[in-house]
Amino acid sequence: MTMIDVTRFTPKTVYVTYIAATPEKVFRALTEAEFTRAYFSGLAVKIEPKTGGTFQLLAPDGSVHIEGEVVEWSPPRRFACTWTVAGMPGFRDLPACLVTYDIEQAGDAVRLTMTEAHQWDIPDGLLSGGRAGWPAILSSLKSLLEGGKALTIKMEAPTEMLAALAALKR
Amino acid sequence: MSKPSFVYVTYIRATADKVWSALTSPEMTAKTWFGVRHDTDWTKGASWRLVFPDGRVADSGEILEIDKPRRLVLKWRNEFKPELKAEGWSRCTIEIEPASGDAVKLTVTHQLDGEGDKLIKAVSGGWPRILSNVKSLLETGDTVMKD
């Protein structure tokens, strides 16, 4: 069981994409390292596949970039976890966010909805990193599943997010 | 309060010209945009209409800015749903930029001039379907949503 009260989290960023794949394939792509390494900035997902289990995204050197707790494990329809950026100085102390993936059949395809929700009055500047990152990550996921090859998108440094963090710490 | 708006970004492994064409040419919008076609001469200040296959007008407006294949700004009003038309004018901005990898970045921003949530809610449902089709068609040769 989880002790996380999801009702305390308010959605702040939502991204929807339609993917020509089965729900099972999309669920695997979100929860298995062989997929995430290809489309998620080289990060390998590591999950204890049960509610209350641990969730991590590991950098290629094995260090923990993102960590959290599995809040819902319902293959192939829904996966939710808390999410703390452990690998960037200053972010670890911020309240965790809640990331939910909803996978629904839509015609012959799948509608994937990513929802990033927060449990505090987070400044817009701090949301900018996710708002820039999710479209790149999920576009790359779609390319990987439909054409077999992820995108290689080099993202610019999250200057707005870092400035917002610095402002918060003052 | 900022104006009601919707922003969608996707990255597509294609050239800017191909992405522009997938959103504007009748051969391509027949597939990507569920059969609609643009009725305009694609010059700044020209009238613009989005027309269903049966000839009904879906949306109408004007080309406010055009810089093929980088930027298109449309003055946009819904014409086929009274409750959406009642919300009046909106502005749709389509931007295509090189991304620093093997893809281009496509950004669609749709902002209502006045107040209301119905048009933005409607386009929030529509754009992800259309833009997922654009990406799939250009990368794989087939669309993902047929209707």
C-alpha cells in the first residue's frame, strides 16, 4: 500500500499523444529500461512493480537522477509515481510531484496522457523544465514505438527553471 | 489573468518544408487533418477558411503572418458550432524550428482573444490528434488516427 494522498496534487502540465501501438507496448515502453534508455535522455527506469514500490530513473553512470514511489501500478492502463529530481542540486528538497501515465485505446491506436501534478503552489518557472522536456521525451517515445528509432534531441539548459529555483532559495 | 490558451509542442523527424506541407497542402491535410482543406491564397492579409469535405466551413479568419516554412499566424473563428463561434476570435500560431538533433520542433499556440473556455477546450482535444497524425505520416508514411 501507499501512503500517498493523490488528492493533494493539482495537475499543472498535461501532454497527450496518439501512438500507433498496443496499450501493452506503450506500458512496457514507460516502465522498462531497454526502452527508456533510448528515448528518455539515456535514463534507465528501475521499478518495483507494485503499489508502494520504488521508482527510479538512473543515469548511465548508475547514479539516481529521479526517484519516487509507485502510487499506482495497473498495467496496461495506468502507471503513477511520485517524482523527485534527486540528481540536480537544490531540487531534492522540493516537494515531490506526481506523474501519471494514462493509456487508453483510441481507434486502432493508443492515447497516452502524461499528467504532472504538484502538491504545493509551485512557481511557473519551476514548471518550465517539465514543460520543455515532456514534449521531447514523449515525441521520442512515439518515434521509437512507431518507427523503431528514437529521436536525438539535444535540449537547451533549463535556465528558466534554475533561475526560479535560485529565486525560491533566496 | 492571461488569456485562455493552449500550447502543444512536438518533435518530428522531417524537414521544416515537409511539416509545413503536412499542415497546409490539401493532399496532406486530407490525411492529417481528417479531410479538411484550407481555402486561402496563403498571403498576408488574405482570407482563410478551413473547409470540411462536404463543403461546410469549419473555421474562418485571416492570414495575419506567413513566413513559409517557419511561421504562420491565423486569425481564427469557429463557424460550425454556435457555442464556439460565440466566443469570437482567436489566434493560432504555428512555428517550425530546427531542433539541435535530427528533428524539427513544431509548436502550435492557440489563444482566445476574449473570455471563455469552450473553444480552447475543443482545440485542446483536436490539436494532439492532428499533430500526432502529422508526425506519424512524415515519419512512417501512415497516420495514427483515421477519424
